[in-house]
Amino acid sequence: MVERKFLYDVLVDDLTKYEIVLLTARRGREINEMRIALEKKHETRLIEKEKPTIVAMREILRGDLGYTFRRSGEKPMKEQFKRGMKKTL
């Protein structure tokens, strides 16, 4: 029988559960926005086999996703603010 690992059982680069949730949500939004852009470009509806958050969690567990967390008081890097993201000072 194959042993299944769950996200809360795996230690991911010393990240807290809160940080994992933040990474998953942000990456899930990026994946969803890419899907929407493809739908508009090709004028067709795409069929999702997996939810964007599941894809994002798999990327985090495999270590495919690079990230850096900002310390409090540190200014944000220049980035485009996308829909649903709040600008922090």
C-alpha cells in the first residue's frame, strides 16, 4: 500500500502553516489568472482537471516554487498589483 503524505504532516523548509497557506493562495491566484488569460486568448472555455490550489500545494511540496518573505517594516519589491491583492506599506 502506498503511504500518503498530507500537507500538515510534511515540514516544508521550516515554514509555518500560516506561511504555507499564504504561498498556496497567492500561487493559486496566479495559476487561475493564467487560465483566464488563455481562455480569453483562444476564446474557449478550458476544463480544469485540478483546482489551482491543489496544483500550488504540489508545487510547494516538490520545492518548485521560489519565494521570499518580507520582514515587517521592509518595503515591498516593485511588483504589479493584481486584482485581489492589497498594497502594503
